[in-house]
Amino acid sequence: MEINTRDFGLVQVDEDDLYEFNEGIYGFEDCKKFAVFKKSFDDISFLYLQSVEQLDPCFLVFNPWDLYPGYKPILSNDDMNACDADTIEDLIFLVIASIPSSIEEMSFNIKSPVVLNPRNKKAKQVILLNKDYSVRYQPFLKDGKAGH
């Protein structure tokens, strides 16, 4: 199927790429259906989470394990139930990027990832129980503040 995107016009996605967020995403609670798709530039693929109902929001998302070695998300029972998952291994985690003017200052919300259940297409943005995870994790800072 084709969806209209904010940044790329019409994009082809599979039904398997669609997820239902019963509670929306923080700040966009009215948006309930999203597509996850890849877009490549110069042989580098990027992953996006795009609302299917509106042009906004569209988020650049990443696998948290690519950015934060040892990432071990702890979900509440309510969040596990909302995703209808038995174990963490049943789920896909994506973190939303915030892109300022400088790539070094890019941050990732590793505290509140988007959690997808590929089996039933249920999804939710959660707040992890991990106390040491930040909403502004900055792995690319070169001045010794990375991760804060």
C-alpha cells in the first residue's frame, strides 16, 4: 500500500509495516496508526516512523542497541500487557532521534522507546523502569559528556 509522508511524498509500505498505537505517541495522542519504513541515501538506510493518518508526525528512529551497548529495557507489567507480549524478546524497540543543527548534539530518547509487537501489530511508547536511562542520550558528543 502507499502512504503519504511528510518528508518523502508517497512511500510504498507492506501491511506488515503498520502498527496500532492505542494511546498514540507522546505529544501526538490523536495519531493511532503508524508505518515503519526504511529510506536509503547513498547506501545508508534510515528508519522512519510515520503517522498514516496525517503528515505529522514523522520520526527518525533507531535500534537502541546500535547506540547504547548493553541496553536492557525494563517494562512495567501494564506496558507488557498493552503490547500483548509475554516476554521482552517478543518486542521490537525503537528510539526516537532529536536532530539539532549539529550532528554531535543529536540525542536519542532511550528512556521512552517505541515498542512494537510484530506478532499482533500492537505498539506503544513506554517509559522504561530503568532509572539511569535518559530522554536525551547523546552518544556523539566529543567533550566527555556523551550519554548525559
